[in-house]
Amino acid sequence: MSALTTSPLSRLRRKPAAKERIREPFRDRVFLVVVTIMLVVILGLVLLPLIYIVANSFSSASAVSAGRVTFWPIDFSLRAYEVALSNPQILRGYYNSLIYAVCGTLISVTLTVAIAYPLSRKRFFGRNVLMTALIFTMLFSGGLIPTYMVVQDLGMLNTRWALLIPNAVGVWQVIIARTFFANIPEDLHEAAMLDGASELRYLRSVVLPLSKPLLAVLALMYVIFQWNTYFDALVYLKDQDLFPLQIVLRNVLILNQRNVGVADVAQQLQQQQLANVLKYALIVVSSLPVLIIYPFVARHFTKGVMVGAVKG
Amino acid sequence: MEITTRPPGSQVRPAERPVGSGRSRNAFARYFHSHWTEARRSWRLHWQLYLLVIVPVAYFVIFKYIPISNAVIAFKDYNVIKGVWGSDWVGFKNFELFFSNPVFGTLLKNTFILAFYLVLASFPIPIILAIALNEIRNGLFKRTVQLLTYAPYFISTVVAVSMTILILSPRLGIVNDAIGLFGIPAIDFLGDPDYFRHIYVWSDVWQTTGYSAVIYMAALAGIDPALHEAAKIDGASRWQRIRNVDLPGIMPTAVIILVLGVGNMMAIGFEKAFLLQNDLNLAQSEIIATYVYKTGLVNADFSMATAVGLFNSVVNLCLLLFVNFAAKRITGKGLWG
């Protein structure tokens, strides 16, 4: 419990009491100014590429194609967004990615809890063997082709299952969950047993209600994984209708696939220009869901990382 | 509750224990017996827990352990009709073919240099960021910087690579605009193999620095404030406190991060290298992971691709064990306590 709720991070935000504040020596104040400038520079380096992309996405097609946009939109236009959000391929990708994210996360969280909770019980015979077996899969894997063969044999190729099941449980996430469960006071378990609760009843009525922060962390990790990954789809899927957003993005953004079938040169030029600005708009549109939720959940995410790091 | 249950192994009272030759056999019997009792007891109490783990365990067996056993096709001439176990053994032929292939040297070199460069470049910068943030007293500024530098971590590889390509584009990209101001002609960064590693590594640093800094921030917060107070009273400057209190304080964390980094070197991401790859920069961008993908799934040479992948896994495992051993010797602390 306490590992998540009172993480070391909460101590970071503690302010010193007023009387502790003594005027610092000159060299320290100079040092602090240097540090602040350095942080501003780092912040700039991180943000400028993002600002550049956003500025381009809101500019007119001709301004983007002439390379005139830097960090502020030129000839403000939403045309690229209109095109992006009315493209059936992209909408389909969005829809598929939503399915994968929601279903994948449900499956993953359920399985993770199902193995992490027994592993957290000290009297669970075989827990050490099981844990070692799990950690071994982190260190050594059969590789791409042997895994592909299993997926093929199960008939999962070119089905939605191929993206939901083969990477369903992360060992790292199991470790995080196990650590969390192990920190729930043992007294609760004893009390529940005395009241005649079974292990499953205890898990359902006591452990899970206490584990909301953990479930949030796990769900978040799996959602982001499902939303951002493209490798499994690249390997296992052939059917365009099943492609998640990331594969659609790869086709449009990196492989430059367009439906060119236009004879008119002027129209072609216009389409070429639109294709340029469309890329920027697509980047924004596809990253937006994750970037909107992350400030609210970053703290939980951080805690999850910490628990893993402590035990890792 | 189970009040009547005796502690395991207590059935044999010390006085009855035979002395001499029978002792070791008896110790074994007792060991076995106690475990057996323990298992039976655990089953009676926890059968529901065993029910719970069935599905996840099946998952691990099917998707993690069967692939490991499937990897025997690295030593076979895999034939779809004959299956994994029916195919003919060829011993180390696939490995010999791979090692004698001229591409082997290039692949190994590309993978190693890229991975090593990545580990070296992405190690110190999060530490610098975390220490700098730790010095700042202004809560709002600190939180803002932390949150915003964290953001790129949540961007997908496809999007990050597309951004890189757009920004570095020779005709429209802003980087070429900027160097154009100094009269330098436009550079086709992605078309030149010599730039590939820098692009790969620094775009990765851009994505992960904020995330990695979080771990160091926590380590810094865990340092005993009394050490800082004592240093202050002794007249240490901020810089001196960083060098003599903060850095030693986060050293154990840093070592673990470095060990993990080096240990996972060979598992370097397929996703990004594959996306940044094009025909022009292939000379340096072809790494083992992308080669496995092309051999196995594009050319459908399952045995060869598995052999190459297995080689990579084994090298990676050896590296991890070696680095962990070294870290244990040097700092007395490894990954496993």
C-alpha cells in the first residue's frame, strides 16, 4: 500500500519553512541562475520540435510546402485537419486502435492481477519457482520467428486476437502489481479468513477495492503500449481493415503512400501540397489522446515506475 | 484456523534422529516430506489461487516457453510440412552460414556501435536534468519543466520517427533552414548512412530523458536531508553539495540503470531502426533485429532467422550476466541483491 501512496516523490514537493530560508551566498545564487538557464534551454530543445509540428499543422498547404513555417502558423488554416478527420482509412485506424486499446487493456489487467496476487501470498507454494520462470522470460526469449510460429499455429494470424493476446502480460507489470499487493497489511487477510471469506472473495471484496491506484497504473501502461505499438500489427496483420492507427500512420507518413490517380497537373500539385501539411496534422491528431490524458496520470505513471525500480 | 497443524518437519523429534550414516538420507527425506506437506497444505488452503494462475501460466507457457522450444529450428532445416520436431537436424549449419556471410560483420558492428552509443548518450543527461531540477526551489517552474520534458515519452515511435524525418527534411525541414542561414548547403540527413546513428540516438534521448530523470529525482529525494544540512553548516556551496552528497547518493541507482542499459544493449529496438531505415542509409542502419525480420518474414527463411535471433538472445544474456557480475564486484550490488 504505502509504496504507492507515499512515494518518495511526495517529499520532493515539501517546501522549507520560512525561518529556514537564509539568504544564500553569492556564488550559490549565480549557480542557481546558471541551472535555471540550463533548464530553460533543455525545455526549449524538448518543446521546439513539438511546437514546429503544431505550427505547421495549422498553416496553409502552400505555406508549408514553401517551408515558410517556423514556430507560428502562417495563413492559419484547418484544412489539413478536415482532410485528416474525413479520411476513411485514418478513421478506421482510429476505431481499430480504440478497440485494441480497450480490449487489450481489459485482458492484460485481468491476467496481470490473476498472476500477481497469488505471487504476493507468502504461503502460496511454488511462488518462487513461478517468479523465477517469469523473470527468465525477461532475460531470454525464443525470438521473433518462433513466436510467430506459435501465433500461426493458433490460427491467430490476421485476426484481432494477434494484437490482444501474444503480448498480453508484461513481467514488469506483474512485478509492480505483486509489490503493491504484498504491501497490503496481512491483518486484513487474517480478519477476512476468520470471517470465513475464501481467497477469491478476499481478492474481490478487500484487495481490489484497495488497489485502485495500482489498477490505474497498470491500465495506463497497457493502454499506452497498445496505442503506440505497431510491431505486432506489422508482423501479424495483412488485412487493411484490421490495421491500427500506427500502421496507417506509417503508410501515410513514412512510406508516403497516397492515392494518386489525378491527371490534372495543377490538381496534382495541390494534392502534393495538401499531403505535406496533412502529415503534420496527422501527427497531432494521433498523439493528442495520449498527450491529453498524460498530465493527469503522469504522477501515477511515475509511481508505477518507482515501484518497479525499487524491486527491479 | 489451523491450530492443530504442527510446523513442517516437527514429526521427527531430535532424540529419535539416528546418528551417523543414515543422517544424510534422513535429512533428504525430511526435506522432501516437509515440502510435500507444505504443498498439500498450500493446495488445501489456496486452491482458488491455483485456479487463478492457470490462465496466466498458460499464457506464459504458450507465448514465452513454447517459442523457446520452437527455437530448436535454428539447428534444423525447417520444413512447414514436417513441422518443428519432424524437420531434419542440420547441427550448426545455419550458424556457420551466418557467421561466414559477409553481412555478419556489418550487422554485428552496426548493432554494437548503435547500442553502445545509445547507452552512453542516454546515461548522463537524465542525471544532469534530475540534479538541476532538484536544485530549483520554485515549485511551479520545477513541475512545469518536469511535466513537459516527460511528454515526448508518450509519443509513439511511428510519430517520433515521422517528426524526425519532417524536421530533418532537406527541402522543407527546419534544421536545414537553420544551417542554411550560415550558408551551409542542405544536407539529406536520412539519406547519408553517417548520420543514421546520431539521428537514432539523439531522437531517443529527446524522447526518454524526462522519463529517465524521474527515477533519479526519486533517488535524490531519498537522500537523508541531514547530510545536506551538515554540508551547509560546513560551508559547502551548492556545487560542492551536488558533487559530494547528491552524486554519491544516486550512485547505486545509476549503476543499476547502467547495468540494465548495457544488459539490454543487444535487444535494441527493432521498431525505430526499421522505420528510420531506407535504401540509402542501409549501410549503417541494418542491425540484427531488422535483419531477422527481413530474413524470416520477408524471405521466409525461418531457420536462418531463428538462428540469428538466437545468437542475439544468447549474446544479450551473456552480456547481462557479465555486467551484473561486474557491477556486483565493483559496487557490491547487482540486479538481484
